[in-house]
Amino acid sequence: MTMGADLPATGKPLRWPAVAAAVAGASAVLLGALGAHALRSELPAPMLEVWETAVRFQFWHALALAVCATSVRRSHAGQFATMLFALGIVLFCGSLYALALGAPRSVGIITPLGGMALVGGWIALGVALSCDHP
């Protein structure tokens, strides 16, 4: 899927951010339950905290994707915000999940890149919302 392919001349909201928000939200629920039940007795407390941080960030950014899906019209800034949020969830949360499960510490190099994508997503969302005219 190319970036321009989702930008027809209409002012309708994008569809793929809604799917991304639903997938991110549903998987955050499942991963949170996994941490609370199956992993609680398997992981040391510090790694369980890392897992819980990943789940919390994934939930918040699933909501950000939902905002992109419902409030942002088809714009480059809105599209960019959505891509940054999705990338940030994968990189930031994904690396934290991996670290909690025992991945090598070098995986932690990815975490700040994901964090920067999340910050960029918020900035792009602000631009998209401030420039959005119904």
C-alpha cells in the first residue's frame, strides 16, 4: 500500500487507521491478560514491569490511532501520524515485549527509535488536527 493510494479527493476519514487501532487495542488486551495471568509467575518482577509498560503504551497509542481514524481527514499529516503511531507501537512496544521475554539487551537499541516515532506521531497528529477543516 503506497502513501498516495489512500488520499483520494474526498474528505472522508481513512479506513486503515481504524483497522490498525482495532488490532492494536485488541492485541493490547490479549497481551495485558497474558502478562497478568500466564507470565506473572514466569517473569521476574522487573521484566513484568517492562511488559506492563509495553502494554500501557500500546493501549494509549491504540487510542491515538483511533483518533487518527475518526478525527483526521485524508491528509498527508494525518497519514504520517498514523504511520508513525503504528511504527512506534511495533518498535517501542515490540522491543519491550521482546526484552521482557529475555531477548538480548541489544534489542533495547530499537526502543528509543520507537519512542521517537511515537513522539513524531503526536506532533503530526497535532498538525493534522490543526489543519483539518471539515
